[in-house]
Amino acid sequence: MTDRADLAVVGAGISGLAAAWEGLRRGARVVVLDAAPDPGGKLHTSPFAGVALDEAADAFLARVPGAVELCAELGIATELVAPATGAAYMFHDGALRRLPADQLLGVPTDLDAVAVSGLLSPEGLARARRDLDAPDDRPPGGADESVGDLVRRRLGDEVLERLVGPLVGSIYAGDCDHLSLQVTASQLAVARDLAPGDPSLVRAAAALRAQAVETGRPVFLAPEGGMGRLVGALVDEIGDDLRTGAAVTGLARDGEGWRLERADVTARAVVVATPAFAAAPLVAPHAPAAAEVLAAIEHASVALVALAVPRAGIDGNVDGSGFLVPRSAGLRLTACSWVSSKWPHLAVDPDVALLRASVGRAGDDRAVTLDDDALVAAVLADLKTTMGLRAAPTDVRVSRWPRSFPQPRPGHLARVAAAEAAVAAVPGLALTGAWAEGVGVPACIRRGRAAARRVLGVTTDA
């Protein structure tokens, strides 16, 4: 028997679940379909070494709307916790060096603090200081450019390669010389255009950072039970109308609504909330121009290796949230989170350190091509080099995320806007996903909810 709904959502990642929640709040009958065996997309928490440990993102930005508001609506805001420390390190010149706290996405706001860190050479520091007096060289009309274009132009190669690149690049598993500034480092885009009479990126970043600090709110938050707690709260609200293992092979018009092929569902409106490469063939018959944009979006693959290791087997302290590894280091490892230092509620055994090591970036697919044994061996070798790990792990978990990180190129938002305009001309159809405005959880939530409102004809977000 064909099921009939007001709103069908294709994709049960955080974007799709947020769209479904918005539909429910508006009184719609909602059905959510996903080909995967479990909901949540890339938000997944599972048992590891006696704790509930995230397999991908472990927090969300708290200073932008979206995720905190949703948690409040779901009644889990009281479960949110902040990392115990914001201190982080960079692997440089054979050692872990503490990142200066005074920075915005890696752009230093105190050049003297950078000098003390040893992360820049005297020449690199002198080059960065030229930003303070360099003439205005912003692109006309606030045009998008790559993160690398902006940072190299204002602050030089070393600031990009040793500070900004590893930080922003780790968020997107990408190369900052090819990543859209407006999407992947929107704070730097705002800083770039902040003061018409002052082109200094350092001073603008300092002003923005000061505004954020004044709010007194933590930078990151997460449910104490892991990001899967947010997914679980949404799943509970949707109930039996969430169907996993349910692939949608096509969308066909059905009168004034839609028929979801192979799913035995018809709906007045549809939100497609899948990765771009999966959305493209679904919308192609109805909005070919949009499908062309989606199909052209590149993706990077990553793997996260969770390790439980004896603390006594680590040379030195793990007194921060973790460390980053620049591409120039030539290692497979891109970052390592010191989980049991970052999240004290996960430090259930004082003699055991929990680590999450990240592998894989754009142009490097070893995260998905190496088998588990080879991948873990490579990670352990890199952890020995970077943080002096000498002991064998007592527990290991490998989580692979193929084609999981979209790579937005300069001009991405304009292309997405054109794709959305093409889809908007099709009654009762909308698109959303991490490919659109960035991989951050709040951005995905905001866009998912907006997509649901649009196809349901709701004109307010209240």
C-alpha cells in the first residue's frame, strides 16, 4: 500500500532530520527515507573502550544559531557540555608547538604571541607583519576567493601553511588554496570586508574575535552522550515514519505532488537531503541545471581511528584538545584529538588515554584504500613521530567516511544559488545538505529547516 505524506524527506543525516523536525512542528505528516541501515548520516556515536564515543563530528559551534536552539526545542539543552580546554598544538619542525590562543581560524591576532610559539620563521613573521601596513588589495565587490588567496596575499605563505591551512583544511579535509573563503572560512570573509578604510586582516580578525569572546559563550558544545544523542532525540520525535534501508531511486510527478520510486510513498512536497552526488540523479529530470551543479561538487574521503592507549606509554603531556598536522609534514595523519583530555566525562580510566586520529584529505585517498591493519599501523607510526606514543593500543576502532567532505571551490555560493533557483521553479521540491553552505552542524540544521518551510509554503521561521 502506498503511504501518503505531506512532506517526504530523502536522507536521514542531520540536514534531513532537521527538515523533518521542522515539518512536524508545522503540523505536517512527514516520512523520512534513507538507504543507510542507520539514521544520522555522519553523526554517529557508538560504544568504545567503555564510553560512548563519536565516530565523526564530536561537537558543534555554539556561537551561531541552529544547533543550540534545536537542542532546546528537543529538551536536551541541559545535557550540553563544553570541551574542558581550548588549547591545541601544531606539529612543526619535529615537535608539538602550542597554537597561540589569540587567533581566528588560524589567522593570528597577536603577532608577538606567534613569535613566541616558534611556528613561524623570522622571515615568515616579518612577512605577516606587513599586513598591518599593506595597501588595500581586496577583490572588487567582495567577490569570493580561495582561503589561500586571501591569507597568502595578506600574511604570506607560512601563515597559510603552518596555521590557517592545517586548521581550516582539517575541518574540510581539503586544500585551502582551492577552498571557497565564503563557505569554509566565512569569519575570515567577514573580517576581510569588515572595515572599508582598514584592509589589515590581523586587525579585523582581532576585532571579530573580541566580539565573540565578549559573548561569554563557549565556542563548542556537544551532548554529553555524544552527537548521536541529538540524532536519537530527532529520531524519537519522528518515530515509525523514519525508514532506514529504504532507497529512493527516483522522483516522479504524481498529480500536484510526488511519487518516490521504490519507496511506495507519495507526498505533496519533497526535500532531498542527501550528498550532492546522490541528489544529482534524483533532481536531474526536473531541474537539469541544478543536477549539473551538484554532480560537479568534488568530495574528499577520511577515516577516524579511535585508540585506547596506556597513559604511561605517551611521552609528554596530553594537556589540550589535540593537535594538527600540516600537509608539508608528509604524514598520513592530519589531526589527533586527545579525547579524554578534551572531554573529561569520557576519562573513565585515569590510566588510559582515548585518542581519535584523522587520516585522509583531498587528493589523498589512502584513508579508504588501505585495509584496517595497514591504516592502524600507519597511524601508530605517525603518533609515535608526533606525540611520542610508545605503547600498543588496548582498543582500536576504524570509522571510514568515503566521499564525506564536499570541497566547495571559490564561487560556490553563487553556483548553489543558481541551482536552488532552478529547483525553486519546480513546485514542491527543495534541496539541502552539507554540500550547500558548509559541513558545520548548525549550518546543516538551519538549511534543512529552511528547505522544509519553503516546500510547505511557510513564510516565517518563527
